[in-house]
Amino acid sequence: MKGPRYAKQVDDNQRQIVNELKQIPGVSVCVIGQPVDLLVGYQARNFLIEIKREDKRDRPSAVTKAQREFFGSWTGQVRIAASAEEIIDLITKGYRHAKPK
């Protein structure tokens, strides 16, 4: 039995974001690709992050059907971000208890 299929295309800004995050002391970054792009560790907490380009972030077509299903069924925390600064804000201030924007 095969699991859900996910998009293989990587957003253009992902490499830059990963490189910026790796420069921050105490931050761990793992590119997982499925079901979301990144697993980020900070202060003994884990953060699931889906990377989107700023110009695609609010477009429904930017999130795949499989990702929408994952966001709807995942009982943990997951967020969509378009920049390293946004991710830093998320991990330093923590998640709020809400689904991805």
C-alpha cells in the first residue's frame, strides 16, 4: 500500500531559508520534504514548517491536496512560512493553537 503523494517541487526560497536558519546558534534544521518541508528544533521543541514563496503563500493552489489533508488531520502543530525571519518569529514566540494560515 502506498502512502499519500506529495509535490516534488521545492520552493525557490527554501535553500536560502535553510542556510539562514543553520547560522543561528541553538537551531537545528532537517529538510524532510514530506509531508512538509522542514523540521526545525529550538530549545527542546520541534516545529513542522511548510515553505512557500511569498507570492504563492495565500493562493490555494500553492498548497497541494495532500498537504491540505495533512494540515486537516494532523493534531500537532504545523505552520506555513515564507522567510527565515518568519520562522525565527514562530520558534522564538512559539506556536499559537491554530491551524496553518
